[in-house]
Amino acid sequence: MGKIIRILLADDHTIVRQGLEKLLEVEPEFRIVGQARNGREAVDMALDLTPDVILMDIAMPQLNGIEATRQIKKQLPASKVVILSMHSHAHYISELFEAGISGYLVKDSTGADIVDAVHAAVRGETYLSPSISKKLVDDYLYLKSGSRKEDLYDTLSDREREVFQMIAEGMSTKEIASSLCISPSTVKSHRANIMEKLQVDPGERCSPGRPCAGRKLLPIGQLVYVHGVPE
């Protein structure tokens, strides 16, 4: 048996985490060291456990997989992140590779694909799910080589992105303050900064079909109200 590979699972669906655990524990060199139910837990557990590989979903509460990956890779560059998601859009792939992932699989991948992706990540290689079309890779390379303007969303700090997602999930100012262990006035300050950076007018409605200021604000399509959040 080779070197033990320590793995952290991050998915908000218990049945998915349990299924992955059953699948991976068959491999003698794999050890599941933790299971995170949301993006915030994934970041905290990664910093505490320093796993070799993190299998991460994208659409998770409190902190999505893209933001969680950014925070983990910023503080634990040696840990590898492999995305396992139902989404297969080029935009997600672009965002995630910029964040530093080592692999991207869609959830119709086989067990062998997932095992191969973990091994590839540990070797320092990049693994893409066989079912992801060449078009997605071409789109990503085109975006990377093109002269894109920086999205307004990219100007937000890590904490502002966390607050923004919680606002998008309908959490009140008090709930956000409690979750992040900050004061309600600090949440309001973050909200004001977010509105200014995203160039959002008070009461403006943002949606995937009508992004504020002509920009795509969230990496996962959600209807959001930046202003008028219940106290």
C-alpha cells in the first residue's frame, strides 16, 4: 500500500457524502478525515485537518464551492481541490480553475473516474470528467486568453462575498451577524460596500436574466435582492 491520501468531503447532501465515503473507503490508501455540510464548514475543516484532497460540490449554503476553494487554496496551497458537481457550464470551470482546482467531475461520473481524479490530483495533474465536452475546455481557454474586463464581483473581498451569498439566500442582518460572529452594524457596512462595488441602486432587482449593471454577479444562478433585506 502506498502513501495514505487524506480526503475531506464537502457536499450539503448527506446521502452524497455517505455514498462517496462508501465508494472511496474501498481504496486501501484513501482515508476520509472529515465531512463538511456547507462551504464555510469546508474551509474551517480544511484548515483544521489539512487534507491532501478535498472533494467539493459547487452549490452549497453559506459559502459556495467556488469561494470555499479560493479561501482554501489561498491558505493551503498544497491541498488539492477536486470539484464534483451537477453543473458543467464553462463559466464554472473558468472560475474554478482560476481559483486553483485540480479536477472537475460531473455527478454522472463513475466511481473509477472519481478515484482516478483523486490520484491525478495527488500527482499534481489536472483531471476533467470524460463527460465534459471539449467545447467547455475550449471556452475556458478562450476566456483565459481573451482581454476580459474584470467582473465587478471580483472586486469584493472574501468577507463581502460571504455576506453577499448569505443575502442571496435570504438571511436577515441579524442571522448573518450571528453566523459570522460580527455585529449587525458591520453587516450593514458590508452590505453598503457591496452595493457600491457592484454599482447597484437601492431596491434594484438582480437575477440571472437581468444582472445588475449588466454583470453576472453570482457564480451560481440565484435570484437575489441586494437591498431591502429583512432586519
